[in-house]
Amino acid sequence: MRWGAVALTLVVAGCATPGVYAPPRMPPARLPGRPAGWDVVLDPGHGGQQFGARGRRGTAEKTVTLDIAKRLKRQLEQAGLRVMLTRTTDQTVTLAQRSDLGKRSGAWAFLSIHANAAKNRAASGFEVYYLPAYERFGRGVAYAGAPPATDRSYRLARLIQQEFRRDWPLRDRGIKQARFHVLRHTPIPAVLVETGFLTNARDESLLNDPAMREEIARRLANALLVFRRQGGRDQR
């Protein structure tokens, strides 16, 4: 029996109307040998009234992020993980609601998926964001000022970066720090990924390709599974 088979859908079918937020159902029951709750929270950026970035061909960020998140959910469930989505339809979900789901999920990782935009249409590539633990929890944390490798969010960001450095058509724009709401207010390892620039013709074309979206999901899944094996839950 696959553990993923018991994962419940976060948003009730039919709640695609912009501005309508469906509260999460209860997490999966405690399973033999497994802690209660979810394993990973996936956050497809924007949705509903929030289109996010738009490309010249009309590609909407909210559509790209939801498709990648659904593909990633399927792949992680096939690997045995229990996955929550902050939205499963074209639905408006506030930043506070997204981070609140991360707080209450019992998960060991939170991944927010986005597509970028810039006034300079030559801007291209993927980038990964995290916020150091001392920025979120105060400078009294044990590893304040320590090398970033000791920060669990940084470790996850680094694993994702490594996946996209190998044989990937878009350039690596690096790991960056930012005080995004979902990073500031999610008390578990949290990372935000910008998969490419919809304002760049080449990036938009790649993000419109279902095969590329599937590959993006595969690489994100690889990073999350390695993070899990390295003790993502045990080191919270």
C-alpha cells in the first residue's frame, strides 16, 4: 500500500472561484511507524485573482506554478510521502493562509513555487531563496552567525540548486536571502524557488513545455527526497 494513497486533498473540489478559500481538512491519521501529519507542504504561487508574472505569450505564473506543484505532488506520493498543497485549483489564497498551513501541517519542509519577472527581458534563469533561521526566530538561536550549511532551509536550498546545475538549459542565478512572507512566518525548513523568467522569451517557452515542467518537478522531488534521507524531520 502506498502511503501517498492516504494523502487528503487540501482544497475541496469546486472551490475554484477566485476569492474563495477552503480551510484544510484534517491531516492523515497516525500511521504505523510514522508521525502524524504531512511530510511536505507545496505552495503553488499566486492563484485566483493573483495572476503573478505574465509572459508575452500570455503565460500566467499562477498556471505554471500549480501545474508544477501537482506534478511534484504525484512524484513525491509515488515515493511514499504525504503531500499537502496550499491550493489545488485556480483559487486565491492569502500569504497568511499559506504560512499558517505550514505552521499547522506537521511537515518537515515547505516549498513555494514561483516564476519570475523583470523589466529587463534579457533576465533569465532559476534562483532559490531562503531566510536564515536567526532572521526568523531571533539572534538567540544556537547557530546564529554559524556557517549557512548548518541552517536547514539553506541545506534544502543548496540541494535544489545542485539539482538544477546539472544539464539544465537555464542559468543558475544562485541562492539568495529574502524576507518573503512565506519564508518569515513558516517555522519549518522553507524555500522559495523561481523556476524561470516569464518575461524572457526562452524561459517562457521552456516553462510552457509540459515535459520541462515534469522535469522541474522531478528535480525538485530529488532534492526533497535527499533532504528527507539526510534527516529533514529529525533535525527540525
